[in-house]
Amino acid sequence: MRPRTKFTAIERYRDTYPISAMCAFFNVSRSGYYAYVRSNDSAADHELVQLICRCQNETDQTYGYRRVGLWLDRHGTHVNHKRLYRIMRKYGLFSDVRRRRKYQQMSDQLHRYPNLLNRAFNASRPNEKWVTDISYIKTSQGFLYLSVIRDLFDNSIVDYQTGTEQSINLVLRTILAARTKEAVAAELQLHSDQGFQYTSHAYFALTREYGITPSMSRRGNPYDNASAENFFSILKTECLRRHKPRSIAQAKQLIDNFIYFYNNERIQLETKLTPLEKRRQFMQS
């Protein structure tokens, strides 16, 4: 039996039998087994993170790791609770409920990045430079937060996520959804301001895993991220201030409708094309 086959068997039954006993039975070293686990973690983690994000989207980010585990079971994926807790902690995917947010957020501010974008708000191809930010929409039911990623090649909104908490999880879900949607073959730069979500270790870990190069505005320089701010200005001027959503659900629907219109139908003066028309034109050239 090949060593990889033995390691696969050990991994499959690791929750049933002691790892040391199985390594002795198969006559393989524990260090070899753990090296095999590390080599397979990234792809396996990615699939699991996608499922966890789907769960948190469907449950409005209210599930802790135990309920997420039950949700995964119902959807045909059984995950050991220790591994599930580790993955949710690594990527900041815990529930937004019952968390001491202020203390977590302040202690999680760990990483700073240089301003690589340096106000060069243009790109030569899709998925070369993205900008991201969070804005809020006030309703009678409270605030709805909107996280977007905008591509500087065609100004399209690559992906967006909404939530009732201005959380790290909201930002991570946006990146995960964007990377799932877009096949990024070369180096990708992602620019943000210095909000706590973007300085967090979870953001650092996710961008590093996906090979994304973070760029960050200088402190007190909002124009360093003017392209992201520009989209929020368009959204609020052309849609939200005109229709004034009263509920969270109304705000979400308005945002969904407007971003579809913006990407597919709103003509840009500079290119005389919609954002996705310019993208398709490049892909076909």
C-alpha cells in the first residue's frame, strides 16, 4: 500500500481511532502524516469555508460553530467539531451574535500594508486591481452594511455582501464570493482603507491563502480609496436617496436591483459601454 493511501485512511478515521495507533498500524511516521495533512488543508479548507459562508448567509450570521456543524450535517457534509471551530476561527466566520465586538475588533488590529495603489485608479486587464470598502444604509429597522469589491479595469462590482453588523465576517464573505466568481490567473491587488476589518488577522490569512496582495490607504486620506467611495456616491444619489428604504429587506432589494442595473445596463460616459460590456469585449479580443 502506498504511503499516501495509508495517510488517507488515517485521516478518514482520525476521529474514531488515535492517530499514533493508526500510524503504528500502517507503519508510517506521525510527522509524515501531519505533512500530508498540511499539504491537503488549503483545498479542503476552501471548500469548507464556502459552505460555512453559505450557511452564515442563509442564517443572517447567527449560527455558532455547533449550529453550523448541524447545518453542514443536513447538507451532507460531516466535519469534526474541532476542525470546524479551527476553520471558523481562522477565517473570522463566527456568528455576529453574543460577541464582545469592541474588544475583539481593537485587539484584532494587527496588520498594516503599504499604499501600493497610490491613487492609480486604472488597470490594463480584469482582476488586476480591486478596491473594497464598506458603507451603511439607514432604515427604520436599523443600519444595513454593504461591502463591495470594485474592479478598476471596468468599474464593475465584482461582488457585494450585506449584513446588519459591520464585521470582519462581512468583508471575508465578500472576498470569498468574489474569488469564487472570478478566475484570477495573475497577481491581484486589493486596496482598502484602514478599517479594523482590513487590518485583522483573518483578512491577512485569507488574502495570503488566495495570493492576493493587499494595499491600504494612508491614515486620514479618504481620496486614496476614492474609486470605492465613488460607487457608494452613485448608489446613494441615483437610488437610495430617491427611494428611501424603510426596512432592511427593502434596502437589500434596492441594492440588488441597482447593482444589476449598474453592471449590466448603466452606460459609462468614458467608455460608452456598461461595465460588463467592457469586460466581455476584453475577454473576446
